[in-house]
Amino acid sequence: MFRFLAPKSIKPPFARYSHGVEVPPGKRLVLCSGQVAMTADDQIPEDTGAQAELCFANVAAILGEAGLGLSDIVRINTYVTDRAFLRPYMEVRDRLFASPAPASTLMIVSGFARPEFKVEIEVIAAG
């Protein structure tokens, strides 16, 4: 379905992600806004890994509305508020996505709209 791009002329990814993903003609794209770790009843977990899990669960719910799932994700943009949050996030991501994994960017930012949020995840899916 997708073509995962890994040119031999550049250094391979240093974590589980793909340098690029080609979406074949005729596929629909679904773009998800950034999701933070908040439940429908306003609960926010303290743990970074739990926040990442909830962000991906929220993304899965959005994709489900379009008849897609996490396996249809071709691009992930993730933002964390501290370098210490990189590993817990990556452990969740690596568990949820087999190789070859989606294209991915992970950035450290100064903060979100509410200080209790540690992770925000936005994705592009195709199906």
C-alpha cells in the first residue's frame, strides 16, 4: 500500500521512523489536529507514557470516524515539553507502530495551552 522511502545516499533513521512515505494515487488523506492527553471527562494523566497512550487513543478515535486506524498513519508530528519525555513517548510509539514505521518528527517545545500537558500528537493518515 505505502512505499516507505529510505535512500541509501543518506544516513538511516536513528530511531523507529521512516524518512518518507509515499501514498499511492487514489487514497484519501485524513489530517488530525494535535491531540493532547485529556479524556472526555477532563481527566489528564500525570505520567508521560500514559499521556502518549491517551493522545494516540484520541487519534485512533478520530481516524475511526473516517474508517481508518493507527496502521493507516503515514506521518506523525509529536511535541513534548521536556527532553526527559522523549523516551516514554518513543516507547509508546515504538510499541504501537511496526517497522517500517511512519515518517515522524519529534520536537521539544516550551509548553502547551495548559501546563499539565506534556505531549501533543498530530498525524496524517491515508486509506
